[in-house]
Amino acid sequence: MMYAWYVFAIGALAQLLFSGRTLLQWIVSERNKKVLTPSLFWKLSLIASFLLFIYGYLRDDFSIMLGQILTYFIYIRNMELQGEWKKMHKLVQIFLLIFPLIIVTIGYNNNKQDVDNLLNNEAIPDWLLILGIVAQIIFTLRFVYQWIYSEKNKESSLPLGFWMLSLLGSSLIFTYAIFRVDPILIAGHVFGIFTYVRNIMLLRNQS
């Protein structure tokens, strides 16, 4: 199936923002010789997740949409913990909170697309769809773990378990992307794998 150039442009922009947040976090951590999480990390995460959710919708890729919908609200919660969410205009907050629901409700109740079609994309065989879903779940669990850890400590931080799950999930998504022939996911996760390994090294040196 051929996709319009703007579909890949949206995905590329999302991955650039994801890579940008990771690069920012890495630079800040290297300078301080310990793993830190600047507030801009979460802002870029939310914008990138917003765009990649749209990309997954336009590509009829359930695993991409699943991964983003699960982490989207965790990004918002981390912005709350850092006091950044309340700085946004109320209308922007409301739109961001209901956006995923709008896409799913309108997008899959229009007599052109439905959930059955999304889960039965001819371009994605069942085994590959399962791989993609498992990879996204593992990749998403890193933020569930990070969220629980941050709530327990009442501050937004990225512990060792986050980076270990990031490395495993990213490696699986990279494998999925190769079989899916998805240049957006491939490019995004090559850089990510490197930074996840480096953060694991920094954390081990801290202890």
C-alpha cells in the first residue's frame, strides 16, 4: 500500500522530536555525570506522541497507536509532577486530554474504517502484528514503571528499570520495523538504543 508523503513527514517529525528529547536528556545527564530529566523532555514527548498517534492512524498500524495511547497520559502526569502542565492554557489542556478519544471515535465510526480493519491490515501478517503489540507493550511498560516510581518518590525521574525496559522494547520495535519496512521507526530506534545503553552505564557508575 502506498502512502502520501505527508504521512511519512508526520512520522518523521514525531521521531525527530522523540530523538530530540532523548538527545537533550543525554546531554544534560552527561554534563552532570548522572541521569537527569529536564522538563522539556516531557513536553517534547507529549508533542511527539501526539504526532506519532496520528501517523499510526494514517498508516492503519494498531501497534503504533496502542503504544502512544498508553504513554500519552503518563507524559501529561509527569508534566504535572514537574509543575509544567498547569502553565498551559485550559483549552489546550482539554484538547490534549480528549484528542485520542476524538480520533478513535470519529476515525473508526465513519463507515470507511473500523476496528476490524485496523486489526486485519493485509500489509501486516498476524505474527508481525503480535510482535509489534508485544514490543509496544514492553516499551510502554517502561513509562508505567517510571510513573509508579515517580509517584512513590513524588518527583519525576528515570530509574534503571526504565532504561532496561527501554532497551528491550526498542530492540523489539526495531525488529518489527525491519519486517514492516518502516523507515520512520527504524531511524527513530537506532539512535534510541544507543542512548538507552549509555544511560544504563551512567546509572551503574552512580551506584
